[in-house]
Amino acid sequence: MTSKNSFQLVTRHLSFVTVFEMRRPERVAELLQEEIAQIVGYELEDPRLVGVTVTEVRVSDNLRDARVFVMVSGDEAEHKAALEALRHAAMYVRKQLGLSLSLRHTPELHFVRDTIEEKGARVDQLLEQIKHEGEAPERKEEE
């Protein structure tokens, strides 16, 4: 084999490894999301966690840390209470993940409030307000 061919082979192999490794955090994040949703929904008996939904998990490249995004139905006080309950239960959830998933290291969990739905509702509200403000001048012109 010539050195040019071996270089191309190594380059192809390295690009395959890079793509494979790049996807691993995403695959682990999906597994974690499913498992955490099960644990929070069925194993934790804290009444503050009734309206909690796990929306997304993002895992660091080294798979040591995971940010768990959650949405909570209710008012601001219920949001704070649910996040406090999740942070209190994080070690238990992590232990259960370690037992159910075959990972070398179970990531440390950081629960974060997911505000995307709230932001989307605010955008909808603003668009509706703009729509009504645009209709008001047209009605005045017709009269």
C-alpha cells in the first residue's frame, strides 16, 4: 500500500470516528431523557413533581454532565418548588440511571427550567396584539 492510500484510509477512519463520537452525546441524551422521564413520572412520589415534564436533555461532550430541561404546569411558586424537589432528588435519579444504563460514568444531573413554551406564548401574544393594532387604524379610516 502506498503512503498516499494509507493516508486516505486513516483520514476516512478518523472522520468516521469523529462522526461516531459526535453522535454519542446525542444518543446518550435520548436515553437519559427517556429514563429520567420514567423515574420522575413513576418512581418519585413527591407531590411537587406532579406537573413536571422532561422536555430535553443535553449532555456534555465528555458525558460527565447533563442539563435536564423540564417544564412545570402551574404558577411561579409551583415552578420553584418543583425545581427544588428535582434538585433534591438528583442523586437518587442519578443512582437509578446508573443501575439501569450501562454507562462507564453516570452524568451529574443539573435540572433547568425549560422556558421555550412560555417564550412561544409571549410571541403569540405579541403577534396577536400587533394584529389588533393594525386592524384598529383600518376601521377608523372606513368610518
